[in-house]
Amino acid sequence: MDTQRLILFFVFSFSLLLLWDAWQKEQRPAASLPAPAAKTQNGVPSPARPIGSATPPAEPAQTGLPSVPTAAISASGGERIQVQTDLLVAEIDTLGGSLRRVELLKHKGSEDTSKNFVLLQPERHYAAQSGLTGESGPNHRTLWVAIPGERQLQAGQDSLQVRLMAEGSDGIRVEKTYTFRRDSYLVEVAMEVRNGGQAPVATNAYFQLTHDGKEPTQGNAVAGSFGAQSFVGFAYFTSERKYGKVQFADLDKGKADYPRQAQDGWIAFVQHYFVAAWIPAANLGREFVIERRQDGSYAGRAVLPVGTLGPGAASRIAVPLYVGPQEQRRLEAASASLPLVVDYGWLTVIAQPLFWLLEMLHGLSGNWGVAIILLTVLIKLLFFPLSAASYKSMAKMKLITPRLTKIREMYAHDRTKMNQAMMELYKTEKINPLGGCFPILVQIPVFIALYWVLLAAIELRHAPFVLWIRDLSALDPYYVLPVLMTITMVLQTRMNPTPPDPVQAKVMQFMPYVFSVFFFFFPAGLVLYWLVNNILSILQQWQIQRMFDRDRPAHAKR
């Protein structure tokens, strides 16, 4: 196999991947229509039982999981409390005491960049809910009372608290406190449960995320191609099961596989660039429940024990909620395992070091486009010995091309003798016909890994480069980089030795134009990387070719 055939093989495989990805998108089932809510009596977990012993007959959940109450919503409605920090604007609804809307002030919308990105939003049934299991305690259907206080983080203020109160039956009283902090997407949600009754009460607390199951719009961002599709759905982590994803389709079929009981870990809802995650403290028993609800939406929750409270006793339970961008440093600060939600695909082992290096270069240059150029130069230097060997091999092949053509003409009707003569020529001239293949094969995983980095890293979202390129994670709006990329590919092809086979030569002549079509659908940052790589390759190949042209009489034996 020579270099040209390898390129043909790569392009063919590349095309199959794109066709497979398009077929997957075409065959993906449409979002399920909401099912009518059944008018059934909701099950109530027994206060004396441990977590996991109650079965909710009103929800299509699996047997043995704790229920979350679905009592009728109060007709009086609730108050919308708006809280603003330096990073977000949050909206808490007193009807349920839930976090219903979160607007991120440092990130622009996917479709309308003049507006801020909204993560949690009522229109998508995307909310963070919490309460007590069973019908005796306040829950996300209860009308809570807001305690007056500050609603905006003031200058010099490090944290802001919003308090809500609610009472359930059996004398249970709950004070829920949302704590927002400066320069943080972590919101602590704490519930202080007090038993004001005359009998002991055992109950559990739940912290859940809900979503309608529809994929968010991406605007001009490249959501997925080349076999890459950013995941949307629930995810979890435990020390035993590690990181896992739960597909909506599996929930619809009742075949979702995830840990039900754990002593640590978190549960999250993941989408492209952003995540919301409940992160309970370690060494605290919990149960995970992920289900499709009767109204067609989905819910994932962590259920934790509050304990048995005697008359007049109180207990406090707090769980941090991360609700924001998938920025590596912020995710690490929230939980050591939370950065796993950044999906680098099957080449994570290469993609993570690439991003680390890219981030370092951005710290030096201050521009992500410049960082990509510097990264390309470093990668080129790393592969310099391999590339040099490849170009030397191609230069030698170019010098003996006329002799190869003669051999093909001489043994046109005897392929065995033709191959023997060609191998003898390679041996005499000390040429490895596969010499140009290995460097290309080595760089393909780097190319794919960098694609995943540019696809998944929110740090490059809406990151400008120069002039017309305002978002390196999106397509080049005027296709300038893909056109320049095509020109460099044509130039490289002309610098390579012409294949002796006329058909193969014709194919290689048009191959740059065919191959360059793919780059019109790649993120601008990836095209920038490949363009700079091509320019450096052309300069390196030109210099090596000059050296061989100078020594041509010593090599080009007739």
C-alpha cells in the first residue's frame, strides 16, 4: 500500500463514518408524546422503613424504589423569587420551592448571542426540585413561604441566602435554604427538618432534576459529526460503577442500567457544554432513581435518609447543586469526578492532554485561535522525525517514478514479474514504499482527539480568533479557512510523486477537492489546525525536495 492508496482508504472510511452518523440521526426515534396522567392514588413510603422499601404505584418506576409525592398543586399559585449573583440569575418558585430557571450571565445563547444562555427553564420542564418523600412532608408540590431577605449579591458580599418555610402533616416543619456564592455555580440546597408532632417520624429527602427529554438547539455550533454526537441525558458516578450515561430510549423501554444504591457519587443531567448535578457528600447512603414519568417528562433524583426524628428533634441535610458550564476547573472544584461529564469520546486518553496543553498555550497567548496555532506547531515538532522520513520517502519515490512507469509498461501483462521488479527497485534504491504511511496513521488519532476537544470544550464556545471568526467551535461563516485548506491540499498533491497508474493519478488529482468538502462542515478551530499543519508540511516537504533535487544525479539512476 503506498501513500496515495492510504489516503484513498482514509477518505473512504471517513465518508462511511459520516454516512453512518447521518443514518443514525435519521433513524433516531422522535421524542415521545406526553402520556395522559393517570388518576391514581400515590403510594406513601412507610416512615419506619429504610430507603428503597417503598413502591410508587402512580409512577412507571421500577419496583423497590422510593416515591416522590404527586399531590395536587395548590390553586393559589406561588411567588417567583429572582436571585442575582455575579455569574447567574436564578428564579425560585415558592410553589414547590424549586429552582425553575437559571440564566448564565457569562455565556451567550446558542441561537441568539445577544441574550444570555438559559440552562434551567420552565419551557423545557428543566428544574431542580427537592423535598421530603411521602405525603407527610413538604415537597415540590407544596406551597412554601419565602422569608424576606436580600435577593441580589452586593459588592463585597461573598454569599447570599434565600430561605423558604413549609409545613407538612404529622407536625413536620421544613426550612429550605438556598446559598449562592460569588464566582461560583455551586448552589447549596439545605433542608432543616423539625418534628413538631408527638410521635417519632422517619423520612427521607430527595434532590431531583427534571427534563422534557428533547435535545437543546445548538445554533451555529457543530453539534456532532465524524461519528461524534454530544450526549444529552442523565449521567451518574459512583466509586464502584464509575461514570455512566442513561439514554432516554432505555428509560422508555424500562431497560435503563444504573446503580440503585451507593455510598457516594452524584447524579446529573448533561447536555452540550452545560450540566446540572446534585453532589451529595461522600459516605452517606443514597439511592438513585431515574425514570420516565407519566406526563412524558423524565426525572433523575438522589434519595438520602433524614433519619428518625423524635418529638421536638431536628435534622439538617444539605446537597450542593452545580448548575453551569462544563468548565474543567470549576467542575474539578465541585467534585473530583465531575469533569467526566466533558465527553471527549473514545480518545479521551489523547484528548485530555491536548486540552491541558491547549489551555496552557491560551494562558500564554490570551487567544484560543493563537493557542491552536501554537499547539499545531508543537505537534508538528513532535512528529518532525516521522514527517521527515515520510517526505524523504516521497522524494525518493518522485525521483524513481519514471523508472516505475517503465516497469509497469514492460510487465503490463504479468503482475507477478511487475511486482518483483518494483520490489527489486525499492531494495536497490533503499526505499520503503510504506514510509509515507506511518506518519499519516499516527496523526489521525490526534486529529480525531482534537476534533472532540473542539466539540466538547466550552472554553472554545463563542471564542473569537480574528476578524470574521467569532466562534472557533462553530463553522467558518464565510468558509475562508476551508477554501484556504483546499488550496494547500491541492498544492501538497502536486508536490507528491505522480502515481504511475493513470487512473490512480486522475483520482489523486481530484481527491483534494473531494476531501476538502468535509472541512466545510468542521469547526473553524479544527480547520485552522489542519490549515496550519498543511502549511508547515508544505514548507518541510519543499525543503526536503530541494535537497533531493540537488542530489538528483546520485539517486535518479536510469
